[in-house]
Amino acid sequence: MITDSVLLELKDAFTRDLAAASSEEDFEGLESGYLKKKKGRLAAEMSRLPSLPPEERRGFGQQVNELKQELTQLLDERKKAHH
């Protein structure tokens, strides 16, 4: 379960942006802006990992991975519904 407040805010922002998306270009922008491995917002959150205390790293990493899977699924479902 995602409990990190920054990750929850990121999920809310993604959900709002996804609801407003209406074209393939919008969907690509969401994927690029949030999910890309090097430049997406989730990647930026993963960069916080080394600064966390060792006992928090595993849980935080799991939350980021869970959020990525959830956002990817939401995006895929929205793309299918759009076609």
C-alpha cells in the first residue's frame, strides 16, 4: 500500500492528467512525463532512495514500484477505452 505523501500526490496528479487526456499525444505525454525510466516523475522519486535511512529504502522502493504498476495499468486501460 502506498503511504508516502509525495507518491500519493503524484498519483493524484497523474489521475487528474489522465482524466483530461483525450488523444494519443496526451497519452504519450503522460507516459513520458511520469513513467519513463530516466526522465519521468517516478524516476525522480527513485532518486530519493539513497538519501533515505537504510530501514526505509526497501519499503519506499516497493511503494514506487507498486505506483508505477498502478499508473501503467490505468494508462493502458484508458488507452484501450479511448480506441
